[in-house]
Amino acid sequence: MGDRQSFRVLFLYPNLMLQTMFPMSVAVLSAVLKQHGCEVQTFDTTFYETEEKTSNEYRVERLQMKPFDRERQRQGLRPLARLVPDLRSKIESFQPDLIAVSVLEDTFPLAIMLLEEIRAFGLPHLVGGVYPTFAPEIVLAERAVDIICVGEGEGPLLDLCDAMSSGEDYSKIANLWVKRPDGTILRNPVRATINLDDLPIPDYSIFGDERFYFPMNGNLLRIGSVETHRGCPYKCTFCNSPGQVILYDHASAGSFFRLKSVSKIFHELRNLIDNYKVEYIRFPADTFLAMPDSYLHAFAEMYQDVKLPFWCQTRPETLTAERVDVLNRMGCKDLSVGIEHGNEEFRRRVVWRNYSNETLIQSFERLQGASFGVRANNIVGLPTETRQLTQDTITINRRIAHILGSANAFHFTPYRGTRLRQLCIDLGYIKEDTKVIHNTRDTVLNMPQYSRDDINGAIRTFNMYLKFPESEFPRIAVAERFDDCGNRMFSALRREFVARYFGAIAEDDVVDSNLLD
């Protein structure tokens, strides 16, 4: 084994602009490496002007978020022209032995651009994350990529650092796919899942302090995130979490879905409170309440010693009366619940969510009078959907509007590793090589029965249909159109909405028709 004390790893984190929620994977990986003697630094693109608008700014325009102090959040943004020079300067000063990159599908193009810009340094590059896990051949086809990690990265990365620091062959490390000089690829099997309790407390010190601030309910709050479990037991076709489960099942490598112990979570929470002074907690699990009742009660008892407001997300069928009561007693502040689609038959057949609308409504009714805010998550533009089917989603949201603070209406995004991506290809809605766009931006589907303009129009007016009386529907229908008349109507209705339901004056009158340029 080589000298880990002198082995340096630079984490390159390409990110959407001002998407400040911590990448838990990088924080954990840094802690693992430091625990074993490596030196670690990071280069994070979050605070560079890589985009015209942030995801949250799109959501504000579409009335899915309260307006917040956009100028305050944008303070300290660095010009895009500084991005590559700053990365080169970081490499020159830190002198890393390895560049480790964590990517999502929609951040991969930025990652490749940066790796191409630093190829002259001759450093080995490891690319990991969800995208290389589900598109390994595509990622390794890039000339700037030497090694990828398929699946969890804690063990493979540590083994790679050991091998590199000793000058040993690393081509047979489990979870790694390695490109040889002649272009051939060694595809190693997936190793067993790790025990989450064996991991060290995530290392947030490698990120700037500004990373802790995120807009919630119109305010920029100092927020910390805690991983409670990995994976999800459900099989939604728009999500790639089921793909992770399948990957590990096929490899007989253990259950990908597993919970972290309550005591472990408590120590991570105390670290965020004591050392980073957070004032709000996010639990980013796909389905927070995917846990036994006994575990939830133990969690709630532990949380009495934390008592910070928190956000989580879940599914309707997890919301028993008992569980809603537990969330109340814990001090939950904000809850997002995935409806996804309002048509029962379509939801069962396409989305693979098999429950009735009455069951859904009963679940939401249990939230009436809760001490926390409730938001519904919906998807618009799913494959084979029509504008008429989207109306069913609007209708079901209106039936529970007295419970909801607001609703998200996201674009369907055909991520690799999801069942619905292949359906989109089979139906000719996308091509094999279609690149995705973030689900707050736009659709990439070309569906003859549901045009891009119609999908975008339904999304930007979704909360108007949710909140305004039906007498306003004719005006809202005009606001769905991306012509001069439609944009003027949207602008007028948006101002009325913000004043009436957010209790504020719209900070601008920008119409998001420019996202269609």
C-alpha cells in the first residue's frame, strides 16, 4: 500500500447554477478518503454563471415557489469566463494525483467540457454517479474519461487511491470500468452494498459556506441535508432508483434499498447543528416514509433532541393517520407528496402507481390541519399523455387545493436507467442519443398528440388552474399560449396570483417564453 498521506484527490463537481443542496455522495466520499489519510479538495461550479436562470427562478416564474431575494442569492456569482482558468489554477496549486467527478445526466456535458480543458495536465479522471452507472459505454466513449464507477463509490474510490499511490494495477477493482491505452475496456462486476452505518460523518468542509443557503418559503435559509436511506422500494417508471435495485439484485450484491440507523442519523444531525449552525434540515430520500412504523417512532423520539424544522417527501399511500401525527410531533415544516398524475388508469399503466384517486384524496385529507405546509408533485408531458389527461392531474390537485400550499408541475424527463426512456425511444418521441434537460426547464419529447408548446403552457399555468376559481379558466387558457396575447395574459394573471396567494408584489414581469428560444 502506498503513502495515502501524500495522495491528493480533487473532486470536480459540475452542477446546475446555484443548486446549493449538498451533493451527499461527494461529502461522504471526501470523509472516507480523509479518514484513510488522503488529501482532498474540491472544485465546485455551483457559483459560476453557467446558465441564464436557475431551476428555482424557473419555478418562481411558474408560481411553484414564493418569490425570494434573487439578488442576494446571486451575490458572489463568478463570471463564466473565469470557470476554466479557475479550475486550471486549482489544479496547479493543489497538484492532485486524481480527478474524481460526480455527474448527473444533465450535468455531464459541463463535466466533459471541463475535463477536455484540463487534458493537458495528464491526470487520470474517474467519473462516477448515476449517469455513468446507467450509461457506462456512453461516458467511457469520451476521450477525456479514463475510468468510471458503476454503483456505489466509497469502496472503489478508496481502492483506486491505494492502487495508484502504490503504482499497482487498478484495472480489476470491483465497480470500476477501466479504459486501457489501446481503447479496450475492462468491465468489472459490482461489489456488495456497504453498511451505511460504517461510513464516516459527511465532510462539508470542502465546500464554501455559501453552499448552506437555499430558498424555502420565500426566505434564504441555512439548510443541512441528511441521508436517511439509500434507494427506494417502489418501482415508478420515471425514476432510476428502481434501476439501482435491479443492478444490485442481478449482481447478487445485496439490497440497494436500506436504512441508516437512527443513532447514526442523530450524530450527523448534531454535526450539522453544532459545527455548521444550520437552522433547517432536508431529508432528501426519494420516499422518506418508506420505513417501518417502529423505525419511524424511534426516529421521532431521537428528533426530540434536534427540534429543527425539516422538509421531506413521500407518497400518498405512506400517509397513515398515525404517521401524519408523528410528522406533526417531530416538527415537520414542509412536506412534498408525489401525485405525479391524476388519471387512475394512466397512472397505473404508465407510471406504475397502483392506487385509486379516492385513496389518494383520503391520504391528503389526513393532512388537513397539519402544522406543516403541503406541496404536491406532478409530472406533465409523460409519454402518450395528452392535454386532456393533464387536465385530470389539474382536477385531482383542485380537489385537494384546500390542503395544498402550492404544487410543482415538472417536465417529464427521460433519464437513462428509467423504464419510460425506452418507451419514448420505441414510440419515436426521442432518439437513442437524445440528451435530457433538467425537469424544471423544458421537454425533449416530440409527441404528435401533445406539442412542446402545449406542455410548457400547461406547466406555466398549472398553479393558476389550481388556485383561481373556474370562472378564470378561459383567461388561464389564453395564458397557456406562447404568443403576444398569451404572454400578456400570463403576465397579468401572474401578478394577480402573487399578490393574492403569496401576499407579495411580483418582483418582475418576466414571461418565461424565452425558454422556448
